[in-house]
Amino acid sequence: MKRVLFAVWQKRCLMALLLFSLVAAAGGGNTGSKVFAEDEVGTTAFGTIYLDQVSFVGASDMYIFPSNAANASVSFTLTVHNGGSDEIDFNEYWVRLLTDSGSSYMVQMLPQDKNNTRIGAGTNRTFTFYSQVSSTLKANNLIIRVFKWDFSQENYERVLGDMHAADSGYSAAAPYGDKKLFQISGVAAEALVSRVLLNNNDKNTLVTVYAKLFNKGSISFDIPSFRYYIRTAEGPLYPAELGKSGKQAPIHPGEFKEIQLTATIPAEYDISTGGELFFAQSIPVTGQQVSEANIVPIAAFGLVPKTKGDETERAPVDFSTRDGIYTAGLHTIQRLPWEDKDLISVDLSIRNNGSRSLPIPKLTGYFMLDDKVKIETVIVQSDDLSSVAGNSDIHFQAIGKVAYQSSITKLKFVLQELDEDKAINDLAEFTREAASSGISNFTKQYVLSIDQIGRRAEYSIKDVSTYTSETSELFISNVEMENKEERYVNAPNLTAFLRDSSGTIFSTSISVPSKRIIPGGKALLSVEATVPKGMSKKGLQLLIGQSVKGDKVASIGEQADAFYDVVALEVPQTEREAQHILKKIDLFPYQLSLSAFTTRANLLTGDLSVSFHTELSKDAFIETSTKGHSLYVEIKDEKTDVSFSDHIELENMDSTTTQDSNHLIKLGNGKYTVQTRDEEFITHVSFSGKYQLSIYDDYKGHRRLITSKPVSWFASLD
């Protein structure tokens, strides 16, 4: 009996010693986090294994990384969810890595995960394991076995379940532009590939990868001393070097930094068709007489955009001048109508990724159409800035003119610098294939938003009206501008064309207010086009954008020779109608009320006068130009159709002109008299009935009826 007890005691001691040695090799986990659902653990490629009725473990992010010709380093992540009310110590469990052919590999835990293997109730914890396996194995050949130490079992292991990747094409790499979550020094971090630049020559391709690192934890961490590699689609692996920008200050909680990685790859491998970036950790091998380390992959990222072509062709390009390092980006390309030509307009940004301001580079450039036709451009600085502040952008427009019949299938833009010695240096090159990404004309919308620094504003069509003459029509769109700047601004110099449903383009002129517009204030811009009389107004669009004169944004009064940032504002189908009222007549931004009408007639002299009280108000927050506008008042006898008329101005319609006080309605309350001397008119009017009082907006020989209402000749109308 004593021998049996001694044998059991000896067996348990050996078990405890084995458990201690495994725990010492494996270490602990990382910090715990909130509860999550089962479908958040691992991926569908691996599944989950339950530890008990409420707690489970999931596997994810398996990477296979070549170590040498015979071996590969494998890493994978286990996430343990404790759904119970008591703490779980993962030292009571362990993992083995098996193959589908029956081979078994020991695994180890990353050093930073060895500090704590305890998972609190209602939390989850992530552990990363690694091992060395045969280089011939793929992810779908490997099986992750989870077991619990159990003294009652023959080998002290109670198997809880197996997980393996069922898909032979499994990859844990985050797609281009997507974030990948992992740990840096025990702190939660995310990373993504933001852009990839390729510079080719006959022998090699210089690959430059920009990756953003985000601190998602609660403490700061330094840029990790990872090893970085680029693997081609064919399999070869090449080291990537971390740029100097990645060796600066730590990343604080909630912040991110962009690092630059470069690798030289033989030209025979095309990274644009496939490839991955690896972050790997170097872990020293203990107990070795010579310096040796395991290279363990931590995260991987795809290097090919999910939508190739458009994103690749627009990829930002870094360039340097004597003043510093900048990044050039291409955003939009528009083809726009301009008189008997078309404009090609490119929106560019120049970014200063440093912390200190840099001078604005002197830029030039040209377009190359279908690799054969060179078109010179002007470069217009669209942001009102005097320098490029740290970590900010400044925008430019590159504009060239082509024949409007030109067909373009491929467009290349070459950005150049004009240096202090007046030498021209190529800085960046952008290519667009019209078949894959297109060159847009303009976007159709109801609001034009300008977000250029110093010119921030929104524009929308308030209403439209048709003014008629005997031979033509004047179509006017009243465009309301709202100042989004924090300071007073002048009304901008905009250019617009009216386009009908058949594509016919009509030139316009724009009247703007002379006064500056207060912050948050509004202004009314009148856009007018002379069109054939009776033309259908269905499907009209107003093509409107910022005017350019030479290589600058045009000021008020300058004749534009191009425009940019053009949108097609949908023109309302309903025009302003006559109001048939005499109170609160809408003359936006004015409002006019008429009352107390009286008539005086002298049959001997032929003098006739119609007097009425006036009340005129104006919206003080709306600036507009009414130059050339006047009120045309017509009084027509209803029985005989004989009439007389008068032209009236409203006070302060345009402060730059001198107004005739005899034909002026002043702001506030007043009285106005329409009078004539016409013996024939008086003899034809019976004065026993009514006359039709009609008020028109008279502008450039065209008129629009504002209101019309019958009034008794000798009865006061209130």
C-alpha cells in the first residue's frame, strides 16, 4: 500500500515539475479587455474551442515566414474569453501545433505575453505563440490543439479540441488600406498601409511603403524595433529599411505616426500585382553558444490596392527641394468647357509632413496626352496661404487648354519645380487611363462648397427668373453665397455657363455686391444668360466654378481666362411667379408694401397723379448688387386699356450710383406719387372703374412681372 501511495506521489511530483518547466518557457499573457461575442474570437477560418460551458478560445492571424531553406517560423494568436464569474489561469491549459500528416511541434509564447496568464471574469486576453516548422507546410496543413492539464489522464493532457485553416488560400494579411490590430510592448496598436510607391529601372524596383501606426492603448510606446520584410507574390522575401522619420518621438495614446519603409527588389518581381509587408519580431534563442534569433511575424499587410488603377495612379509621391521634403498628391481631374476650347484641370495638394513650416515651392508642369502631345499648364495656388504649415496641405490647380474635339485615352501630368537658378526639375508624375478611371466633367449637385483656405463658402441657387423683351429672353439665376470664413470677405470672381439638356453652352455674366460679406453672412450673386425666346428651361444646369486670371485666382473685375472646381448646379424647374399682392411684396433682399392709394385728375390741364404710402425694408445680412435694375410701374385703365408708367429706384439699390430723389422709394415709411400730363389719357378714362397696377423688374431692356393688382381710381385701398 505504501508503495502504491509513493508511486502516485512520485507521479504527481513529476507532473508538477513538467508543468513548471512548460510555464517557465511559455510565460504569461497581456492585459485584459472587455467582453466580446463568440463571433469576435478568432476567424471563421479557425473556429472556436470551448474551455467550459461559458468560456472559449479562438485562433486567428496565422503567419508562416521562411527562416531558411528547410524551416519556417509560424506564429498565431489565441484569444481567450472568460464568460464565467471566476478567474481563468491559462497556465492550466496549453497548446500544441500538429500537422495533417501527424507531426507535432512545440510552441512558445512571445516574451511580452509572459507577464500574466490570468484572464479576469467577463474579459478576454490575447496570447501569441510561435514555433519552427518545415518550410514545405502551409496554413491549411497545420492544426492548433488546445488541451488542459489533467492528472487523471495517462499523458496528463485532456484534449479540448482542434482548430485549423480549412481554406488553402488562407492569408492573415490585412488588405491594402485596412487596419490590423496587434500588440506593441504590451499596448494595443493598429497599423495600416497608406500608400505604396514604385520606382523602376532595368534591374530593380525601389519599393517605398508608408504605414501608419496608431496607439489604441492608454500608455505611450516607442516605434518598435521590428524587422520589416516585403514578400513578393512569387514568394521571395526582401528586408525593408525603416526611414529616419520612424525613429523619432514615441506615439502617445490616441495618436498615430506614419513610418516609411524601403526595399530594393529585382525587376523580375512585379509588386503591383501582389506582395505583402511583414512586421516581425526578433526573439533571441536562449541557451545557444552563438548569437541566434527566431524571426517571428507579428502582422502582415497587402501591398496591392483593393481597386487597382485609380488608386495606384493617384498614389502620393514624396519629393524634396532645397527647402525640405514634401508629398504631392493628385485628387481630381476635370475636363471643362471654355469658349471654343476645353480645359483640363487637375487638383493637387502639396503636404508638409514635418512639424515646422516650409516655404511654398515654385511649381510648374505639363500634360502629356496619349504619350505624344505635350500641353503646357499654369499652376494656380488655390489656398490663400504664405507658407506650408507643419503636418498640413496647400492646394494648387494645374490647368491646360485643348481643342474641345480632342479625344483623350491616357493623361499624364508631370509636376515640376522652378528652382532658384530657374532650372526646371521633375518632382512627380501621375498617369490616368481614361478607360479605367475616367476624366470627370463635373459633379451634379445642388450646392457648390469651396473649402479653399481664405475662400471657404457655400453657393446654391435661390431662385430663377425669365426676363423678356420683344426678341430675346434673359434667364437669371440668383445664387446665394454663405461666407464660411471667420472674417469679412469680398464676393468671389466666379465663372459660369448655362447648359441646356442638349449640351448647348450659353455664356453668362455675374453681378456681385460691392460690399464685403460678414462672417456667416450671405450675398446674392446674379448669374444672367441671354437665350433664344421661348427656349425650354427643362434640364438646365449652371456650370459654375472659381475664376482664374493668368496663374492666380481672379479678383473682382478681372476678365477670367479659365476656371476650376466646377460643379453643375441643378437649375430649379419652377420660376418665380407674379405675386398679385400689394402688401409685403418680395423683392429679395427687399420687401415692399403699398397702401392708401389716392388719385387726382385735372381735366383742364390734363394732370393726373396716383399717390400711395410705401414701407420698404431690406435684409441687412444679405449683400447683393442691383445695379441696372429698376421698378417699372404701369397703370392701365381696365375699360379702355390706355396706360401710363414710371421708373422707380429703391434706396441703396447700389451705393456706387447717384439716385434720382424724384424717382426713389426710401427705406422705411414714405409716400410716392406717379404722375403724368396727358389730356388724351384723361379724356379716355371714365374714372368710374378700376385700373390695373403692375410692377415689373426692369433690367437691360428685359422685364419680369413682380406683382399685379386692380385698384379703384378714386377709392383708397389699404
